[in-house]
Amino acid sequence: MQRSLERKGGCFHVHLHDHRGQPGPSRTDKNGLPGVVESLANIAPAQANGFLILSQNSFYASIKILGEKEFLQPNAVSVVGKPMLLSFTGEKGFKSRVYDRQSFLGESSQFLFENIRVGIIGYGGGGSHIGQQLAHIGVKNIAIFDDDKVEDTNLNRLVGAWFSDVKNALLKTAVAERVIKNILPTANVVRVNTRWQDNPDLLQACDVVFGNIDSYAERQQAEAECRRFLIPYIDIGMDVYQIDDDPHAIAGQVILSLPGFPCMSCFGFLTEKKLAQEAAKYGKVGGRPQVVWPNGVLASTAVGLFVNLVTNWTQDNETPDYLSYNGNTGMIQQHVRTQYLTSKDCSHFLPDQVGAPVFVKL
């Protein structure tokens, strides 16, 4: 409350009803909570204030917004954790023969896939695999962030790209929409033909974001944005290197950066040294080696982490968040650095740093 007073931020009164199914406000809630919210709105009238009642698997929420006389009910609530808890309004139990083979993911899995909003930053070798797979499992709401056009050097790995796309200088987001809608015609594909930094509101509206980004600095920015708005961020990447006269080696990683859990800096993947070295090479990096099969392996692994995060079909909340890939042996395993974490908490993104940036008077 003190922080809300100081920063004039919105507040929500949250409490739990210990049962399953749709909760509703009790008589006590109806008598007391609107007054509490009105008091909160007096502190920060320009912000959303409200109350949230959680059951074991659903929610009831009511929000007071500036300019609205009545309380409003949101369409969705997400609780970030392992697993995520997602509640959407609407009829559940969506069924289709198309998804019979994945019914083991849970009774409400298709309803979740139909309603969850997923962002993909970068639609190259990794992002194109992810977009295709999300369409296959039935994810309907996908935002693609990429300002590039298809080039001839993309054809060795960009799923769904045609030679004619190079001649026509087709945007990669157009390839994404074509692939996704040919699999899932009802998909809602949002094409963002700019860097995500130029349209941050569209990224902030996502429930989960996949990052398929080449540079460490861009990764750091994407992760920071997702942390600030409590969005799980799944990063994938690969590299090809050679030591002396040894054969080339392919290495890659898949990292789940979950708010409240270790981040990419905690894992030692993002370091000041790497960022400084990259900055020193700015403009001289050139084309980095990329091939289709490691992109596919890493993208499939990332989609697997996403599906488990959303559906909890494995019922295993201790799955590793940092996986390493050896492209020469074909092995994926928990990265050795996870053994040396000193805490399960993150020291780089603190709880009081969430939300839109504000100026604080010192």
C-alpha cells in the first residue's frame, strides 16, 4: 500500500476460495470489496484498480477503470508460475477430431490453446518452426514481430519460404501468416512488420513470448520487457564454431525465463563480457552460420516447454529451464550451469520493478 501511495500505482485485492470451479463473491465480498476498490482508486485514479478472487482452477475479477462508472469483468487472468494458471471466459470443452491425438494434454488444453496469446520475436530458422508447430497444436492467437523480407540466404532454413518469395521481396510475416493459416484457417495472426521495440504494446499483450534473436543485447532487451510485464519468455539459439583444425561443432540452447525464477543472467548465459564483446564488434558481425535441423530441434524443444507450461501435462514442476544442445551428438540435456545456481530466485529483476516504467522522485 505504501508503494502504491508513493508511485500512484494501481492495486488489486486478491484472495482465495479453496474450491474448484468458477468462484463468485460471497455476501461479505459484495458488501466490502467495492468500497476497498473505491479507496484504492482514490490513491491512483488514473490506474486500473480492482479485486480478484481465485479458486483452484478459475477466477472472478472486477476492475474499476477511470471514466467507467461501473465495475468491469476481464476476459482473461493469467497466474505466472510453473505451471501457468490461465483462466478465460467462455465455453470450455472445445473438441475437434483434428486434435484427438493430443487429447492426453488435458481436457481444457484446446480451450487454452484457442485463447492464449503468443508472441514470436524473429521469424527466421527457429521462429518459422515455432509458428508452424503452434498452428499444428491449435494456438490461434499469434503475433509475429519481424521487419525483414525473405532473402535467398533464408531459403536453407525458413520453413514455408519459397523461391518466388525472394523475387517478390515478401515480408517474413507474410510467410508466417501463409503457413499458419494454411494449417489453421481460423488463426488470428498479427503481423508486426517492425522491431518489437517500436510496438511494445503488442508484445505486452502476449501471455507467452518466444525469442529467436541473434544478438545478446536484443535478448537482454526482450527478456527485460517480458519480466517487467510478467510474461514468460522462451529463448532459443544456436551457434557453429571451430577450434583449431577440429571439425565444426554445433551448439544451442533453450531457456525458459519465467518471472520470479532465474533469468538468463542468473544462468550465466547473458554476461557483461559477452555484451561488451558484441558491442565492440557492432557492424562487423556478418552472417552467422545457420542450418535447418538444429533450428528444428531447438524450436520443437521450446514448443514442448511451452505446452507443458500451459497444460502441465507432465505434472512435473521441476523441469529444467536451461537446456543445452550438442548438434554433433544430437543430445539435449540440462545445462551444467543449473547445478551451480545459488538461489531459485532472481536477483536481476526484482518484484518492485514490474509494470510500466515510472519516474520516481528521489
